[in-house]
Amino acid sequence: MKVPMLDLHAQYDPLLDDIRAAIGNVFKTHKYIMGPEVREFEEKVASDLGIAHAVACSSGTDALVLAIKALGIGEGDEVITTPFTFFATASSIWRNNARPRFVDIGYRSFNLDPSLIEAAITPQTKAIMPVHLFGQCCDMTAIMEIARMHNLYVIEDNAQGIGSTWDGRMSCSFGDIGTLSFFPSKNLGAMGDAGMCLTNDDELANSLRQLRLHGENPKYYHKWVGLNSRMDTVQAAILKVKYDHLAAWSEARRANAAYYDQHLAGIPQILTPHIDPRAVSCYNQYTLICEDRDGLLKHLKEHDIGCAVYYPLPLHLQECFKELEYKEGDMPNSELLAGKVLSIPIYPELTDAQKEYVCQTIKSYYL
Ligand SMILES: *Cc1c(COP(=O)(O)O)cnc(C)c1O
């Protein structure tokens, strides 16, 4: 048996007719840039998530770059974030000439540890950028409280957490701006790069719309140096079709997680994900903490089971950030987990036989 990390054939096969029709519709207008589908997709997401404004853009990375720009954060400013995340979280800060200030994560949540945030606040701090890693929300109660007390902006990097909730409230609705990625391996994936900013603030929404269009308004008059960062009409058309399946896909991911939770519970060498009772995860990843991780990884690959390490080197130790002068030992949980985490297939179309095979193969390694 083969179990890939993600099965895009299984995801797309039932949708091919609808997606072909949606792409066909774009030929009717030939409006490849900012065609009507972009606005339609924005409205669909905003109303479904219950957030006032959605601003589609060209990637999850650019969504973060735009969010930071729209808040006026730049040279001389600091943004507090996690080192245990995808690179774009910190690069988006750097590319705005601001500095990431890393704060370690909780060992079981993989997310920013709110109890460590206040010690990292300086007079230069402008924002906190929590990442809802693997689809589980950060402790937004604590983070919003700290932000209010210290008058800081909050940007939720929700690239992995579309539709997840904290304390009954939707991710992306807590901070000043929340961002999404539609990279093909995210819970809602485009057929290429795409992303989005969400905000309840009318003025920020206007700034974001302007910044993704070279900062121009009216046409050929530039208040800011913005980006060329629009979502392709074709991607919006595809995402609009796929969005209707997202809730069912997230349910299927949760059911797969429940299966793994139950069937991997008795293995002393691994810890299954711990989800806070206040959080509903959308499980972009199902990530184990394992003893002898590299041995298990090799064993799974030998048995045709896809798996991956997210992420092997925390961002505070990346070469490109060496002038920030972090060193090994600064972020103990992130560093320890980088050597212990392994994500296993959790995509919605997994069959019962595949899940059983994954669990048996992990058991056969340890027991
Ligand atoms: C995927 C991802 C991004 C970047 O999204 P792209 O669409 O690939 O540019 C940013 N942050 C996190 C946490 C991600 O997982």
C-alpha cells in the first residue's frame, strides 16, 4: 500500500468538471487581472468567516507583507513572532525593513507561549504576529490581552488555519489583520500561488486594496510604493468552486485525527497532538513528537508512507537572520522540537485502510 503525504488526484478528481467550467467562464470575459471572480471569491470568504473585508492577493507571503505595510510598520520597528513556523512569517517582517523578535513556543501547542511575550516587548515593538500552526489557534485570549495592554497591533498568520476557532470565535477575526495562504498543500489550495488578507477595519481594507495594486489610487497616482500582488482571476475562479467543499474537508481531517489519536495512543515513544479544549483545529498537519524521529521517518518512507518534518531549523538560527544575533539555546522548545516532530498524512481523502496501515507501520517500528 502507498500513502502519500497529500493526494491531489483524490482531491481534484471529483471536482474536474466544475473547475473546468469555472476556468471556461474566465474565457468569456478575458479579464485575467481583477476579473469579477476575484470580488466574488472575496465576498464568499468574508461572509462565510464573518469578517467584514477580504482582500485577495498573490500569495500567503504577500498577504503578510501587505498586512505589515498597511499597518505602517517598517524601519526601526520590531514584530514579535514565533521561530517555529514557515520562513515567510519572519521574511515578511524583514522585507518591510522591520525586525522579527522571536519568542519561544509551548512544547505541546507548537504555538507562541503567551507567558514569554511581555519580556520581549521593547519601545520598538509595534505588533505581535501569532501563527496558528498546523491548524490550531494560538491562545488568542492571552495574546489579545497583552496586545491591548501594550497598545500593539496583532497580525494573525493563519496560512495553515482557515476555519479554525478559538473559544468559539473564528481565526482571523481577533487581530487587526488575518492572513490566509492558498498554496496547493494548504487546506484550501489554488492551482498555483494565492493568498488573502482579512480585516474588520474599513480603513485598513482600503489600504490593503491599494497596496496590492502598486499603491495607486486613482490609477497612475501613487500615495505609497505598493506591490504588484493581485490574485489571478483564474485562481479566484478555481478557489470559489473549491471553497464549497472546505467545511466537509476540515471535518474529514478532524475525523482522521480522531482515528490517529485513538490508535496511536498506546505507543510510549510518541506524543499525539494536544489540542486545547478552547480550540477547534482544522489539522493542516497532524504532527507527532517522537523519540528517534529520523529512524521513524526512514521506516515510514521505506513502507511508502509520506511524512515530513515541519520544520527542521527554527528561524532564529537561519543564516539569513544571523545579524539578529540569536544563538543555540535561546529558544529551547523550538530547538528541541525541530529534532522530534514528524507530520503524517492527514488529508481528507485518506481511506480507512490507509489510516490503519499508517498506524500499524508506526507500531511495528516502536513496539
Ligand atoms: C504557507 C505559509 C505561508 C506562506 O504562504 P504562501 O502562500 O506559500 O506564500 C506563511 N506562513 C505560514 C505559517 C505558512 O504555512
